[in-house]
Amino acid sequence: MLKHTPLFAAHQALGAKLIDFGGWEMPVHYTSIMDEHLAVRNAAGIFDISHMGEVTVSGAAARPFLNSVLTNDILKLESGTGQYTLMCNERGGVIDDLYIFQLSIEVYFLIVNASRTQADVEWLWARAAAFAGGDDLRLTDASHQYAAVAVQGPRVAEFMDSCIPGIACSGKRVSRITDLRKNEIAGFPFGKANVMASRTGYTGEDGFEIVGRDESIRQMWDVILTAGRPFGIKPCGLGARDTLRTEACYPLYGHELDENTTPIEAGVGAFVALGKAEFTGRAVLAEQKANGPARKCVAFKMAEKSPPPRPHYPMLIEGAKVGEVTSGTQSPSLGIGIGMGYVPSASARPGATIGIEIRGKVFPATVVAKPIYRSAKDPVRTTK
Amino acid sequence: MMREQGRGALRSNGAAFEVQIWRFSFSGLCGFLWDFIMNNVPAELKYAKSHEWVRVSGDVATIGISDHAQHELTDVVFVELPEKGRKVKAGEASAVVESVKTASDVYSPLSGEIVETNPAVVANPALVNTEPYAGGWFFKIRFADPAELSALLDAQQYRAQIGG
């Protein structure tokens, strides 16, 4: 039996094509991936991301504990701000990549991958049991309590103040939601309840992610679709979410990231703070950062007309297989095949030629700088 | 035709779901029109269960994929056609059609020799979406066994299969 988000009925009413996504019955598209992708690049789109996991960690020991299991430095956070970070095992392999928000100095809110929620919580429990830095630590898998939507696109800021009209009641004390800056989060009254909104996303465009109780998010979905209609908003499925994040070169767990891959190899070393106190995986990550990893995740564009690259297609250098495509698709923004995958570090420089084997034929591709596509309105690179 | 290749995170299932939902939402004439738009199944063609259509002219048959199939695929971005002169068996994977989301094999509904392929659909794969029964054809085959034609579905049977 597939799990349904609180927005399932809304997806059905919109005629969504539904797929099994890690045990969740989710929309892959409503009209087409191309339409929805371009709506987000040119105007606005709304995504159901209720399947994602939410974990709360609180108590006097929360801050030192989290900083001992996450790669980025949460001491840099102030209340109402968040950061992209990773959680690694002792070998530096990625347990999950996630967003952490500091709601107050003793309360942290983690948004994790749906498929990894259970593994994350088990890992955190095990590390918490072994943590010597204090006992005042509460750790809760709150995934069942929350639904969430992402509203993304260059025109989103033009209508979000009308959707959530109040001033912030927690987190970053802004007087309106569009005053939130990148990676900031705040609570806002919405109907009879509060929702949390952050200026974050997974598309490479400006936008917000809004988390709340089921009923709030059901209402929010309708309010945003109505307010965004004059601006060209479209409901968007996981298909467009995947093509958008691939163009933006954001890694996806299970594709670019897994327990045998480090953040340094994956190209997200900027979110590994070696200057802070000891954290799980640090020794391996420090060694790789100093000496360079043996392989790196690169982005590539197909050099000529070819079938779209897909995950698991062989990647070749001078005829020899060096790895597999981890993410690949036709780029709706560029009209060519694009992808990511791991190659030996010597070949990981922009301009290098690689081959992608597609149904027995090798097609040339060029390694390019990340991101493959950069929004005119979002020139600063962020991840997730 | 809907066998998917690759192993992306996103895999489609549930064939005619979109059509079904809309049919519950519309009624009467509106529903009828919607069926017509969504499930365009020309009466003069034959169909394979795997969603290819067949137009017979003498001993040559033109092959494409149905409107229903293109609608399930959505945006077609690449078409790969067989070599002229290739001999294929009925049910053999003979072409590939790729949408943003997935790659799918196209099976030849008949045995025989490929005598012509459609360069226009290779240059402009979107023809599969916009003109599935005209400019979006895939290849022509000189078929070896006319008896295979009678194993194909007629329009009414195909319409029943896709829930139209």
C-alpha cells in the first residue's frame, strides 16, 4: 500500500500522473515535465514535498551534538537561519544530505530525504547514545506531523506576501515573508495555525519551502495556486523537480550520494567545515580535501545530438569505462542531454571530453563547470 | 512499447490513470469530447497491444505509436530508428522513443524488412506528440506474413484496451 501525502486528493483533482516514489504515490507530472520545468524557470511552480522527513533535535546538548555529526558548522547559524549540510559515517560516506535550521539556540529543525528518514533517525539515535557532551537532548522524528510545499521560480516573490500576509511570529523576525533572505526561516500565522517558511529550494531558482500541519498545507496549496495564477504558476511534479535540480547540479541521495561516497568526491566540500571541532568522518574528509579525492562528480553536456543520458549508462574515457552516469536527462532549458557522474580526478576538469555509452554506441560529452544552468535571478550558488 | 530502460528514480506505472481521472471530473458531452481528444484512435488503422499503429498499403505497412502512447510519454525528445534493410520479427524491439523522463522500445507489430524510415521525426521528435498518425510515423516495413495482420487489434479493440 503506497503512502499518500495530505495533498493526494488535490493531485488527483488536477489529473496528475502518479508514480511510486520510494513508497509514496506522488505526482510525476500534471501536464508534462517540460511545461512544468519551464514554468519554474520563467515564472513559478508549486511542488508537494510532504514526503520529505522532518526531525527535531532540542535541548542544551543539541548544538554540540549536531555539530559532532554534521559536516557544516552550525555554530555559524543564528536563530532563524539554516544551512545545507551532510551527515557522514566514519569513512566519510554520506548517510544523508539535509537542511538544518536553528529555530532557537536549543531547538533545531532538520529536513531530510524521504528515503533516508529512518536511516537518519537510527544513526542519530546511535550517535546520541554515544555522545559524551551532555544528556539534555531530545530527538524526534516529526515526519508524520508535517506536510510541506515548495514554491519556486523568479516570480514567486511577487505574490507570496498575499498568500502569507502576517509578520513573523518566530525564527527570523521579518515583517513579511518576502523579507526573508536566502536560507532564513520564520514562523507565520496562517489561518488558525502557524506555518514555517524558509527561503530555500531545490531548483536553482528563488523560492520558499513551507512546512506545516496537514490542514494548513492543504489550504496553502490552494491559496498559492490561486494567488500565483496571474503570474503563471503551475503545479509541478517530481519529474520537473528532478530535471531542475539536475540542471542546477544539486546532488540527489541514491544518485550522486551514498554511504560509500564522500562530500568531497561529490563536489560539496564547501559544506564540510574542517575548521570546527571533531565530527564523524572528519579524518577521511580532511585527508581527501588535502590530497584530492581519486574521483570526482562532474557535470557534463552531450557534445552533439544524442539520446538523453540516463542513470547507469557507462561513462568512458579513451574507450575505457571509468564510471556510470548518476543523473541524466534531456535539459528542458538547454534542449540537449546533460548529466552528472564520477570520473577520475585527472579528467574532472571543465573542457575534458568523455564518452557516454548509450545502447552500445558511444556519444561524446564535455565536462562543464557546475551548475549546468544558472538562473539569472539566482546568481549565487547554493545547494538544496 | 512501454518497457522502460535505464533505472532513473522516476519510473512510470499506471497506464491510463490520467484519462480515468479526467473522465470522472467531466460529464456528458464534455466527457465525450475529452475522450475524443485524449484517445484519438483512427478507425482505419490496426494496433498492437504495445501501442504501435499499423497502416497497410499493399505489402508495405507504416508503423508509428498511438496518440494514447504519445500522451503517456509526454514530451518526446529523441527517436532512434532501425537501419533500412534490417529484417525484424513481429514483437522485436525495432526503434526507441525517448521522453524527458524515460526511454521506451518500439516493437515492430509485423515481421519483414524495413524499407523506409522517417528522417523528419528524427530531426523533430516532437512530431510524435503533435502528429502521431501523420508526420510522426517511425518506419515502413515490407511484411512477410499477411496472417500477422489479423492478430492485431482493430480500433474498437484498442480503444477498449486503453480504457477509452
